[in-house]
Amino acid sequence: MKTRLRLVNNSIPSQGEANVAQPHDETEIFDAYSTAVIRAAETISPAVVNIEVTQRKGRRGSGSGFIFTPDGYVMTNSHVVHAAEQISVTTNDGRRMGAVLIGDDPDTDLAVIRVVASGLPTAPLGDSQRIRVGQLVIAIGNPFGFQCTVTAGVISALGRSLRSGSGRLIDNVLQTDAALNPGNSGGPLVTSRGEVIGVNTATIMPAQGLCFAIAINTVKLVAGHLMRDGRIVRAFIGIAGQSAELPRRLSRYHGLAASGGVTVTAVEPDSPAARAGLRPGDIVVAFGGNPITGIDDLQRMLTAEHIDQRLEMTILRGTEKQLVAIVPAESNRGSR
């Protein structure tokens, strides 16, 4: 009796066979990618607006923004609307309306404006803590006046720091390679689910693919303060300073936790620093019990909760270490 063997083909497909199947797989991948971008753009675009401003002496500028409440509150960049004499907003469906500045914060490059309208489409806000490097993102804005332009890319990095126009460091900035151009400023950076996770703010020229957005969790916090108070309240001590590196021998001698500090270059008259006895040439190495390694550390400490609080500041005057008491005041500008 002969046994018949059933042959099962478990062999690896030849190169030719593999190439035949591959285009179908790639088509599915690109279809899914396109669908995600289209869905996000269709979700957010109705809430994206074009912003035109008239500055002093008739200078004009433009940017982008997005509506985040149905009664007309719009988020954008501070540098788009700061010191504007007139602001107008054009919605995605072509309506043109005047807008008023509710508040802006140059230190985070964020601003809130408002149009008089109701029942407006809004952009859903996401959670920037949940995003990951490599995640698909879509930027929507009005580059060079071309309304509602869509570009796509990925999150390139998290937790970047970016210097604002006021000189203050913005923390937890998102880096993306989604293309941004002049006019995109203030527009939303969106996930494939159609949730805003950042406000597009800057590019580094002439580099390509280095674009940045203010994380939406920062935006929510700032927007709340601007809608309530019209500004961000920060503490003020009244010095001009610059980061300085300390000689190792001096750091070791005084047992300092860091090898840097802030050299005081000027002291404003009748300021908290003047009343505390600070002088040009002093080096601030600790504030409120926290080491200060540079100007950015000191700026981060100047928050609203420290206003009118008596705090201890450690300084180096020459080779001597001294403790001084200082009471920060409220900044008149809210941005020092």
C-alpha cells in the first residue's frame, strides 16, 4: 500500500512574489494615514481662524488662531496680536468680525482674543501629557494668507525649552516636523483624533523641520488666567542679571549645590532688590532655599505665590557668602 504525501508549501515567497504583495500593503498604510489626516482636518478646520492686525503707524500683520469656546474666545500667539490697535478675525466659512484683546502673555507667547458671536464651532482640547515622540500630528493655519492650510508630520521631541520674545524661557515645548510658515503662528497642532495638543509658535530658520508648539496643558493654564485677569501675575524683584559660571574652588569652599548663579548687572531704584541691599556685581546662588544655576532658574521662581512673601536669598559678594531677606512684589507688566 502506497502512502500518499500531501505537500504543504511553507516556503518563503520569492522576491518577485513579495514585491507583488507589497504595493497593496503600502496602499492600505497610506490610505489609513490619509484618512487620519483628513478626519483631523475636517474636525478642527471649522474652528480655525485667520487673524489680521493693524499696528501703530498702520503696520499690518496676520496670523492664525482657533476658537475654543462657543461664545467667541480665540487662542493665538502673543506676538500676533501684541500692541495691536485693530484686530479682525475671518472664520473658515468666510465671516469677518472685529475682535478685542482679552489678554496676552509675552512670556509664554500666548494670547486670548474674543469676537462677539455665539454658537461658534470649537476645537476640542487634548492632553499634551499623553502624547509620544513619533506620534502623527497635523498643523492647521494660514501661512502667507492661504486660509486653512494643512501640513502633517510627527512629534519630534518633548520637553524642549524655547526663548520667548520677552527673553523668558518657555518650558515643555513640543517639537514637530510638520511644516510651519509665517502666518501659521497661533494655529493648532492636532492629533489624528482631532484634539488640539499645541499652539504653533515658531520655526528655526534656515533649518528645515524644526518647528515648535506651546503644549496645550500650558495653554489651558495661561488661558484661564488671561480670561479671568487679562494677564499673568508674576513676582518681581527688580534686578537685571545674566547667568554666570562660578569657579569650582569658590563653589567647593562655600559648599554650593551648583556651579552657576546669576550676576546682578543692575538694580532698579526702590525695588525689592534695592530694599534688600543687592548691588551690581552680587551673584545670586539660591532663592527661597532653591539653588539658582542661571537666569532661567530665577525666572521660574518668580511666580505669583511668592508675591509679598519674605524669602531668603543667598548671594556671593566678592568671595563672601551672604544671606539677605527679600520680599518680591507683583510685577506691573506681569511678564518680568
